[in-house]
Amino acid sequence: MLSYLSASGLIMQRLVDEQVADDKKVRPAPSAAWAIANALDASVNVIFYDDLPDESTGGSSQRGKVQSSQQLWLVIVSARNVADAGVRSSLDAGIIFLNTLVALQGYRLSAEHGELQRKRLPYRAIYDNGFAHLPALFSTKVITTGSA
């Protein structure tokens, strides 16, 4: 694994390959707040959300040198239609959202990542300034090895 955050690019590439959204509208975002403040119509934002080291028995070996972790990736689909107070934007976002789920659920990003699994979100859809923002949270397992 060249980068601990390599899943971001792999998720974006999968979304482009599956034609979920225009490749110029599949983008990394530093946070959910940024994605909403800088919303693009018919876009998909990929955000590193959290890292959860596996602390259970079997989560690490060789006295902690080899460690399993679960990375959480937030994906926010945004669509805009100001003409109807958000009804059309919800429908448009819903189509992109479903295509995102179909493209990512169970997909293995690489040999160094586990399959993507959908997780429960800490918050709900957001409707703001004519945009509908539909979030989904995915996890993938990664294993790191220390040099000690």
C-alpha cells in the first residue's frame, strides 16, 4: 500500500468506471461541511471519515507490529434543482445515490483492502440552498505492519 488513504482514489475510480457521475464531479473532499459548502450538481464527494484499529483478540499480532484497522469513508451525493424547493433534487440525488450503492457495496478496492461494507451513519440527509445531499458510510479493512 503506497498511501494509507489510497482507498479515496480507488473509490473515486470505481465510481467513474461505473459511470455513477461525470469524472469531473467525482472528487475528494476534506470534510462533509466543505462538500456541502462547495456543492456541485450531480456530484459525488469522497471523504476519509475515521480509522478504527481492531482492538479485539486477533486484531493485532507480533506484539502489535501487525495491526488490522477499519477505515471509514463517507460518500456524499449532491444534486441541485432550485425550481421545486428540493423535490426534484431529491429525485436526482436518489438515482445517483442508488448507483453509488450498487457500485460500492461489496466491492474490493485492491488486494490490500477488504470489501466495502455499508455502515450506519451518524447523521441524515441534508437539504440546503436547493441541493439534496445524501450521505453513505462505507468501511474497508486494512492491515499495517510496523518496522519495529
